[in-house]
Amino acid sequence: MTHDVPQATQTARTAQTAELLPGCHVMGLTPFTRRGDLDEGALREHTRRLADENLGFWPASPATGEGAQMSDAEIFRTLEIVVEEAAGRVPVIASGLEFPTAALNIAYMKEARQRGADAVQLYPPTLGHSSVPSPEMLERFYDEVLSSADTPVVLSSNQMTGFEVPAAVLDRPIAEHPQVAGVFKNHPDQQNIADFVTRFAPRTTVLTMLQRLLFAAPAGAKGVLDNLQNVAPRLSRTFYDALLRGDLAATGDAYRTLTALWGEITGFSAARSAPRVVVYKAMLRILGLPGGHPRRPYVDLGDQALRELARIIDAVGLREAEGLV
């Protein structure tokens, strides 16, 4: 299925440049049935709920979106559905699937463009185990992929892949390839992110994780890409909007609830060795919202864990923050 690119997109394009306009974006989860089938109805509802809060949707990411457990056909069907339900209200960015070769990334970009994606996320080549690509390998990779790209591209440097892309390597593709619409940066060290944002924000849109925006925004970051919005879209958007407009009181109020929620989820996940996507989906079911079930090898939470999650939801006031009471 081929879709025309919506006119009301938040990915601006000209003949010379592509730009991902500042915004709050979510690595959207993928609902599955108990049997493990793609739950298209739940995906449509979840997409509409996030779009209602003006969140850009990045479907089928390898972790939160369980893209690593999905077939190519399922990934592209998920993208088609999200494009249909977003209906031009918010940008839809095809999540990077961490392919190891330029050829695989180029093919994926073409498929995503045909299905109406506003842009495609590009991770560096992930070579497996502890292998780290050299700067020369990265430079050649970016040149090959971006020279063939026919759609806006968001570069990514995420320490969760096991390495970060040196800033000096990213200088060239951002300067020379007009298809680069932005860059996502995640690193546990605040100074690392601040230095990165200071370097690149004058030239392109820089996105980082939700909580890191508190110290990245003063350095020039104006975009967020995270996964917490799956369970707290309104709260996340409230924090983002308040911070960007300089309302410190409203920022503080939202941030306190966000950090309490994040801390509870992190502790819960660590204590039970439960992946975050499993926890998110369980929380959505408790809230009576579409989220579906995790796909194997992930395992659903048991009754005792669900009771503890329900207590967390009540303790942090999630229903109140999301307007569900």
C-alpha cells in the first residue's frame, strides 16, 4: 500500500534541506494478542491516543516496539497503520532497526518511504557482540546510505547500542547531506549530551530522552524521543511544553510526577528482570487502555506483579495526570 505524504506534516522539506521540526516523539509499542498476533485494532487505538497528545510516532523500534521479534511484513504493516491513524496530524518516523549494512538500510528506507513515513531513523551499523565500527567504517557507511536516501533521515547515537558515534564523524553527514533532518542522542553522562547538543543544535534538530531534556534544552535541544509516553503521553507532553516555553513552575510539577513514575518503573523492572515494554503493556491493561501483550520470548507478568503495578499507578497519580478519572 502506498500513501501520499501528508501535507500537514511536521517534517519540513525543501529542495535543499530536510528538517525535523522540534517536538515530543515516542518509540511506540506494538500491541499483540495473547497468541502473539499483531493486534491491529489496539494499534490503531494506541496511535490515536498518542496523536491526540501531539506526539510523533516511531513504530516498531527494536526494543520498545518489539521490532526485533517482528517479520518485515509485520513491521511495514505496522507502519502503514500508524500512518493511516496519524492522518498527517503528527509525524511518523520509521524506527531504525539497527541493520549492519548500508544496503539493508537503503532498502528499508525505500520501503518506508513508499508507505508514507515522513522520515527514517538511521542507526550506525550494529555488527554484533562487542564489535565497534571504526570512524572510517562509519564515514563510508553514512556516505553510502545518505547518498542513496530519497527521504529525510534522523541520525542516531545511542549508547544503548554498545557504543556512541563520535561527534567528529557526524559533522560531515550533517554538513554535507541535505537529507539529514535531525539527530537523536542518548548517553548516561549529562556533560556528554550537553557537549553534543551545543555542537549540533545550531545546525540541526537534536532530540534526546525525556528526562535528559531538562539539562539539554538550555544547550539548544528542542526535541524528545523516549518510550515513557506510551503510558504517560499527556504528562510527558505537559512537561515538554512547559519546559520549552520557560514555565518553571509547571515544568517542576510535571517533572516531579515523571521522575516518580520513572523511578517506580525502573525499580519494578529491575527487581523482576522485566523488560520495560512488558511493564508498559501491563500498565496499559490495568488502566483499561489498548497496549496488548508482549510477544515471545517476553513473558507476561503474573497476578502478584500486576497488583504491585496497580499500586504504583495509584501512588504516583497516573490516572489523574492522564485525565483518566
